Amino acid sequence: MQRRHPVVGRQAELAALTAAGRDTAPSGRLALVRGVAGSGRTALLRAAADAWQDEGAVVLWLPPVQPGEGPEDGFGALLYSVRRHYELLGQPALAAPVAALGALCSSPADRTPGRTAALAREAATLFHHIGRHGRAVLIADDAGDAPGRVLALDAATRPGVLVVAATEPDAPAANRLDAVAEVVVELPPLSAPAVRDLLDRRHGTPVDDALVSGLVEALGPLAGHPATVVATVEALCQDDRLTVSGGHLCLRDPHEPIPLPAGHPLTTGLHTYGPAAVRLATMASVVRFGLADLPLFATATLGDPDGYGAIVDELVSAGVLVADHLGGLRPQSQALAARLVQDAGPRAVARLHRACAAALLRRTGAGEAADRLRLADHVTSAGAAVPPDRRTAVTLLSTAVRTAEREPDRAAHWLSAALQHCGGGDTAGDIQPRLLRLLVRTGQFARLAAEVDRIVAGGVVAADRADLAAAALLAALHTADPLPHRVRTALAGPDAMVAFGDAWPSRAPAPTAEPTAALLTAHEVATVRRALTGGPAADPLLRAGGLGDVVEVLRLVLGAARYGPPVDGAAAAYHRLHEHRRRGDLAGVLSAAREANLTAAPDQVVPRLARLWAAEALALRGQADAAAEWVRSVPAEPPYAAVHWWVANGPGGEPHDATDAAEQIAAGWLAYDAQRTYGSPIGVEQLLVRIADLGARFGVDAASDRLRALRGALTTEAASLIQALIDGDPAAAARGAGHVRSRGHHLDLWYATLALGRTAEDAGTWLLEAHALARTLGAPVARSAVVGTLRQRGMTPPQTRGARPAFSAVEVQIVELLRGGRTNRQIAARLRLSEKTIENHLTRLFARTGLRSRVELAAATVETDGLGAAS
């Protein structure tokens, strides 16, 4: 029978609890369900109640615990529950014991020494009658909150009656319940897969990876508590922060903080410590804060340092704050910090910062030592709450200059505040270039666009123009928003930097001479242009430009010391998509594509390209209909023409015969011509290699002479693969595959080894490698393509290895995640283990299996290699 209250991830606990109800001891049995708030205690009790009722037992629920319950009030709760379920019990003989217990409970003034014993005796008699005439279960949720109920529950534990008490581990009566319980069911945190399953079932839509990882990161130790996870996601729904993209439930902006839901026990518990505790916890949420800051905070808020010290002890003990070994204090989770900031509101937070900044300035004025970094943090975060002051700007500037190398992100915030305080002039001229460079270095391109607009609004001088134009170019390359009109107007000039940024990626102009800027030199801009328009460039740049990956192009041109990849925005999501594709993580490709489509307008270039690469991943996973839908959503025209052809004629779109192959080749050349005329190299190399593959495989004319002539404009990798395919050159094959292998691109290596294995004389070597790679991808279509090719070439697919030693459930999960291309850090996050623990597991797995690499281990599947959970 289907459960009316299904539970997810608690099947073992549910089985243990329901079994206790079937086997009540001769003297009765008390079962204890123990778990922290939000761990799903109530959901488990309801599911168990369903099971017991389906088996014919009568289930009685005690009423909720009332504040201030006395030692004898538990007996009144027993009486209330029996009267409420009297008709279900169907026992006329209960009338007398119910009346006897009711008489005692209705005379609270009678406080004789033997009264509690009499109540216990009458309650025991009542439940003795209940147990004699059939199975019964008495459920007491949150029983540990009422010490007076323990005696009543013990009295109700009679033959034929199972008493189930649920409690938090640190509840007042938890230890007393533990002492009398015969069965204890612990509720540990849910695993990440169980949390995903819980959300999938609750919302009826698959949950995106970014939503799950965002919840795990934000909730921290609360991520395994189902009630907290469900309430948090429901709050996100109410705030319109979730949407469905690509058939999955996604965060609209995965980089916006995820707060705990309003009214979470952690925040309501904090308020019981008073306003001072709330202010202190809020401050620890918005700035680096520690025990050493308590005197300053007390001065700023007119509090008592000793009193704040006691508050800190209480909040750490309650799990609201966490203290590190250096005395630093932070909220228990990012979600709690976000909730505290949201509850306080920006004005209250700004006032807190202003008060702390004022206290620090008073110290400085009195000649006392003051932490300049803390002062800079408070002034910056206070914003407009601190009046503009040129001296403040100079202080922020000097502090940022000293700290920029060590903490560039923090220094960028200080410089932004300094620019607002300085009021223009020479100081602004010193701050501005430093700020622009730091924003580029830290990957804050949305802020870069805002700063350029703000600076332009204040007036541009000739000396600023080159840096601002370069900053506008970089902002345009990373954000989906067009440059504001006043920026284009103010920075338009003989150089084409702004025009280039404003036009990308719809069409990039030819390189022109430009003045040198401190932020970008003319040579660097020309290099970026060549990479993005298919001009002569080094192989890594050609490859990045051929994917339209602006982030990778700029990382290669500017280097890590000057350029920081962005964490949000369409360009950042698109870059992550290709990182996932390189690792063979098809699920990650799909998640990044959904993010790119939610970050920018769906008709822009980056989201459309992301949909095409996502369609490739869907096709490899065997989801042909979903793949076709995403392909249809993108026009088969430049700059998408080459990738569109590549995906439409890739996995699942293979030609049936030579005629089909010739038609696909002809369409491929049309797409190539359109793409090159347009001036975009995106997808061109993949297209040309596949044209060579189709021609060699089906023996049709693929314009080999034209392919040979084009090799000089391609990467060494693509040129070698084309030579190997059209000329059957084994040295070129080894060279081309070696290049792919050296850059660790699992998916491209699978394509290359499969293509070479279809035509090369030494097909076995290539196809065995392709077979192993297909298994690491976890893509059934990829594996089927290799198996089919092996059979066509008269070879037998690799047989399963002999049985290996049994593996634990955690080890099997690690292997499964490896096969999905996850890194050690990602595996640790998914399983909520440390990276060191994952490394130790992998070391033991290598030793036990005799395998030598992550790829080999990932290729050892549960079904084919004997990897299985230990019995």
C-alpha cells in the first residue's frame, strides 16, 4: 500500500521503528526516536503510523507539549489522547479506567504525597486494558521537551502497547527517555542523494545540480536536515527565486545568498538571548569579527564587554556561532548569516558599521592604536551612512595599496568606497586605475561595468580614456548587458576598443591600431580579437576562441596575476560548461547551460551556444527528444552554424549510408562557409574533423584537398586528426590524439579515439581506449557507438573482469561520482566528507583493485567489474 506520508532517505530507520511495533515485549516497549530539529522526526513518525495502521494497530497521538508543563500534566495528555481516539479503540471495558484516571486528573488541588503514584497506577491500568484487546501505538512527539511526560509514558508502556517518544538529543528529558527506552532510532543527516530525491519528489521536477550544491554550501551542517531543506526551498519558491529551465528546478541566480527560512528554530532561538545577541550575531555575519573586536563593538553599541563575552559563550554553546582556533567568530552557516542580514535590513546593518567606524575614528583621534583594516571594512560597508570625507578617501586608498597583493577582493571594495569619498581631483585619478585593475584581477565584471558608468557620469578626462575604454571592453565581453549609451558616446574615439566590446559576440571588427592602456595594451586587444575571430594565434587561444569561451581567452592573454575569471554571469556559466565538458561531466554541462540561459536573455549568443552544447550532452545520455528540442531552439545560422551542424549530426544523428554521409558533408561545408564569412571560428574545428571522419568512414568525397589546404589555420591537434583521417597516417593519429590526451579532455578524446578506431588499421588500440572513456562518461550512446564499431570491425567488446573484493556503499558512491567526472572536492561536497577522506578512500581502492588511475577506476562499473557494496 502506498504510504500517505512517504519518507525519503530514512528507509532503514523506518524499518527499525515499524519492526518494534510488531514485536512488543511481554512488558511492553518504549522506542525512542532521536534527532536534531529539522532532521525529519515528525515525518518519520507519520510514515511509521501509516504502516502500523495498515497492519491493524490503533495509533494514538499525544497532544503537543504545552509551555510550563508540570510533573503530572503528562497523565492529562494520556487521558486526552485516549478520549480523542476512544471510538477507534472500541472497548466498552475502558469506561471505568478512563473515569478513574479522569477523576484524579480533574482534582489538581489534591497534592497528597501519593498522588503521582496514584496517577501512574491508574494510567498503567488503563493501558493494560488497551493492550489486552489489540495492538496499540502511543506516539509522543517532542517528548523530551516535557520532563513530566517521561513518567506518564513509562506507565503507558504495557503489554501490547508500543510507546514511541521523539526528542532532540539535548532536550531537557532526553537522557531520562534514553534510560527507559528499549529501542533507540537515531536520525543522522540525510546524504546528498537523499536530499536530491526528497526535493525531486516534493516538487515533481528534477532538481538542478547548482540548486543542490547551493543548498549544501549555504546550509552547511543543516544540509542533511530534511525539514530545513524543504522549508528553505519553499521559501525560495515564495520569493520567486526558483524557476524551471531545461526541465529542471533551478535557482534564478545561484550566486545570490540563500537564507534560512523566516522563523527557523536557529533564528527564533537567537532572539531569546535578547537584542544585543542579535546585533552581535548580525555583525559577525557581515564583517570579519572575533573575540578581539568585542571591546570595540561594546563601545560602538553602548554595551558591556563582559556581557558580550557571556553572550558569545551562550551563542557558541547554542550552535548559533562557531569560534575558530584564532578567536574568529562566524555564524553556524552562510544561510543563517544571510537570514540575519535580511532580517536586520540594509539600514540597520549600515548603522552598525557606522557606529563601529566612529568608535575606531575616536580611538585614532585619541592617539590610540586602531586596526586600519577593520576601519576600512566598516567605512566601506556603511556606505552612504558615513558622510563623504577626503581624509577618509586617503585612508582607504593607502590601506588598499598595502593590502592589494594579499587581499585584492577586499582592497577593491575599499577603493570603490574611496572613490565615492574623494570628491574627484588628483586623488580620484590615483584611485580609478587601481580600482579598475583590481576589479579585473578579481573577476568582478558586473561591478566593473557599474564603476565605468559611474566614472563616465562624473566626466572623463583624456588621460582616463584608454583605461576606461579597456574596462568597458572587458565588461562587455563578460556581461550580457549592452554598454550604456553615455559610455559608448563618451569613450568613442579613434580606437575601436569600445566598439569591439559593444559588438561582441554578434560580430567583431577587424583589428585596428589603438593607444596603449595600463589595463590592456594594443597588442593584447589584438590578440584577443584574433582568438575570437579566427585569426593566427597559438593553439590554446585558437581552441578557446573556437569555443567562444571569452573567459579562457582572457585568462590566457592576461594571466592569473592580472585577470580573475568571473564567478557569475553568462560568460562565467559558459566557461564552467566547457570545464565540465573537458572532464566529461555531462550533468555539469547541463547545469551550467541552464544557468547561462537564466543569466542572459535567451536570444543572446552565449545562451544559444550553451543550449547547443547541452544538446550534445543530452544526446550522449540517450535523451534524444530533449536534445532535439534544444537544437530546434537555436537557428542554424552564424555564429551558431558550425556547432549546430556538429550537434545535429553527432550522437544519434549518424548517417545510415554513403548517400546520407554525402548530404551531411555538403551541409557541413555550407555551415563552414557561412561561419567563416561571418567572421566567427566557433565550432569550426569540430566541424572540419567530423567532415574528414565522415568522408573516410563512408568512402565519399569530403573535399580532401580543401581540408588539406585549411590545416595551416587550425590547431596542431585538429590538423593532425584531419591528416590521420584523410590520409590514414598513423603518426598523425598518434600526434593528434596525444595533443587531446595531454590537455585532459575526456570527451574530445573519446571523439578522437572513436573516429580513429573506425578507419585506422590498428583499430583495436583506439577502440579499447574509446570504450574505457565511454564508460567514464556514463553515456550509454557513447558506449553503444564504440561497441557497435568494435563488432563492425570484427572485434569482441571487452569482457568483464573477475570479481573483486566487496566495496562499501561509500566507495561505490565515490566510483559512481568519478565516472561522472567529479573532482575530489565535488565528491567530498556531495557525500559531505572531507577531501582528505576521499583521498584516503581512493588510495585504498587503488591498492585493492590493482588499478592505477582515476580513469581506470571510474571505468570499473558496478555491473561489469564486480564492484559492489559490501554485504
